[in-house]
Amino acid sequence: MKDRKMPFLGIGAASIVLVLAMVCLAVFAALTLSSAKGDHTLSKKNLERTSAFYQASNAANEQVGAIDEKLWKLYRRSKDKKDYMKRVGRSFTKSKGISYNKKEKTIAFQESITDKQQLSVQLQIYYPEKKMICVMKRSNGKKKLLGYGRRMISFRFIEISKRGQHEY
């Protein structure tokens, strides 16, 4: 009988390569699932943070609107700029959760975003010197009065967190 020579790469080598390929595919699948779960968790946290920020921002905007209405009422009752600023000082030093700086003529308050973050709002108070008139030009060249505008305050949002202060 003749001795047969076995090839160097026989059936066993092909099986080993196939098993290694399957192991690599399984590892890549596990890494993909882990990455997807991490992305999903990060997206949830981002959604919660964004929702909390916008809720605080909406509450701050409502507070700004209420303050603007209060300032408008004080303006209508006042005789002049000095009387207006005096009334503003008296009105906002008594307010809960709102601080008034007489020297800088600012009103400040804060809205909580999370336990560690808050939205700090600073309002600069102005005395309306002139009425602003909004006009629109018609095609025939005449101007149409749209209405009167008023601007009692200018404001900015400041988000305070562990990482620092961010202005909007």
C-alpha cells in the first residue's frame, strides 16, 4: 500500500479559520450592541437635560412677562423717571425670589434646571423715554400705523452649572 501524503492545510485548518471568523463576528456583534445601548442611554440623558432646560426657560419667560407687565403698570402710575425708579425699587425689594439692584437698575431671579444647574436671569430696567412707532409702507406710498411698541426691560439668560457660566 502506498502512503498518502496529507496536505499541510487540511480540513482541520479550515475549521479553525471558520471558528475564528465566527468568534470575531460574535465579538463585533456584542460591541455593536454595547455601543447602541450606550448611545441610547446618552440620548435619554440628553433628552432629559434639554427638556429640563426648556421647562426652566419657559418658566423664566413667563416670569419675565409678569415682570414686564408689572413694570408697565408702574410706569403708567409714575409721574417721571425718578418716581418710576422709586416705585420699581419699592415693588421688587418685597418680591420673593427676585432680587433688585438699585445701583445697576437690574432685577435678577433664578429657575432650577436640575439639582446642580440653574438658569439665572438678569433684567436691565429702562425708563421708556420715547414711544416706538412701528410703521409699514404701502404700495401707494402712504404709511400705515401698525401699533405702538414698548420695551421696559432687556434681559439675558445665564445658565450656571459645575462647568461654568453660559450666557444666551
